[in-house]
Amino acid sequence: MVTHRTHVNRAIKHVVATSPHLGHYVQVSDRCNLTPSEPSVNAYFDSLVRSVVAQQISSAAAASVYARLRKVLSGRVTPRVVLARTPRALQAAGLSKSKVRTIRELAKAQVSGEIDLRELGESPDDVVVAELSQIWGIGRWTAEMFMMFTLGRLDVWPVGDLAVRRGWQLAHGLPDMPSEKELDPLGAPFRPYRSVAAWYCWRVLEPQEKW
């Protein structure tokens, strides 16, 4: 049986063979660590909460807010525990009103059966994006982060991520950062391992910005 680790090793070799520019960062960076998480509702919910917390703020700020949120939730980031806390209590962790709404809407959808997070682990990428995008405040970027860092999928190309576009620019010595539309076709040569190429685009920004 071919393991996920074997697929990641193949993906890294493919990135090196496809792009000498990114290949350099493969040599000087940590090994790509995209691996599937435990396939459970609570693990998936926790991961999505992390992504919502991280929307439009630095990784350091996101880590701080998430740590405070865990304290508010007594260390249990689950749908039912979230719904047992008031919106004001969640805001006290440093979350904006909009992020509190998103997290609560996601929790309600899971508890009500409107969505089954565990089923997403076996769903095609477009279904994962469509299902999660039904939740207020969750869009393609959050769904893509979920597929990469929680489901461990190796062929996601998050062109909407500013850091990926910036990393591509720096790695290739471009005068301007590519737009989403410009970057989209540039991922094609990395199929079926675009997630790993994106992961090394993030590494390009080290030490300027630790992901």
C-alpha cells in the first residue's frame, strides 16, 4: 500500500523537477508536513475554527487569539461547547463579531445536521468548497486551508492566498506579484501536487513571515 508519506515524497521530488526556483527552497526549508488529521467531527471543527481565527490577521496574532479562545472553551473546541458560550464570551477571546458569527453558524450547522463535517473527508474538492461555503463567513480560502492542512490533500492551488502569490513572486524574481488569475495556470505543471508547491511558496517568505 502506498502511504501518504510516500505521496508527499513523490510530490517534493516533482516540485524540485518542475521548478528550480522552488526547488531551492525545498533544499533549505523543512520537509513539507501536509498530512491528514484524525477523521472526526471535533478535529475537523477545531481545524476550521483555527482557519476562521486566522482570516486576515498574522499567524502570531491568530495563535494568540486561538489560545485565548481555547481557555474560554475550557480546552474543548467543539460545536456544542461553542454554542454553550455566549457571543460576548467568545468576543472576549479577541474575536471580531463577524468571526464569532461564523464559528457559531458552523457549530449550529453541524449540531443541526445541516452539514456533516466528517463526511467532507471523503468528498471531492468541489463538494468540500461548496458545502463549507454555505456557512456565513466561510469561503474558498478557508475551504482550501481545510483541504490542505486537515484533509492532507496534495493538489490544492490556493491562488487567493496573498502569501502564496508573494512567495511565487520572490522565488521567481518577478517585479510584480501575480494576480489570482495570473497565478492560476502557473500551477498546472505541478499537478497532482500543487499543494506542495504552494507550501514551498509559503516557505519563501521565511524568515520575513512565519506561516
